[in-house]
Amino acid sequence: MIFPLEELIKFKDNVYEITTAASRRAFQLSTIKDPVIEENDGKVVSLAASQLFKKQVLYRIEQN
């Protein structure tokens, strides 16, 4: 899987937020060694971004 640039271009919300969320999700996936990573040729960031764009994983901003 390649990083979903088309989805990023179409994204109407804050790009910084979804980029940060993808980075954190990629960290989660690699930490738990999710087997789906191997199905995507080890491309963890692309997988995480795809999950966010497809709304398979949701994120929220916590206010301090």
C-alpha cells in the first residue's frame, strides 16, 4: 500500500491533525506488532493513514 495522497488532498479538515494521528497510530501498530502490517509489506504509516481516512480508526484531540 502506498501512502494515500489522493485522500490527503481531498481531506478538508486540519491536515496537521490527521498527520499527527497517523504517526501515533503507526506507532501503536508497530508496538503491538499487528499482523496486518505484514499484509501491507511493512508499510506502517501508509496503513495507519489509510485506516484514518477510511474511518476504521477514529481520533480525537484532547484539551489540557
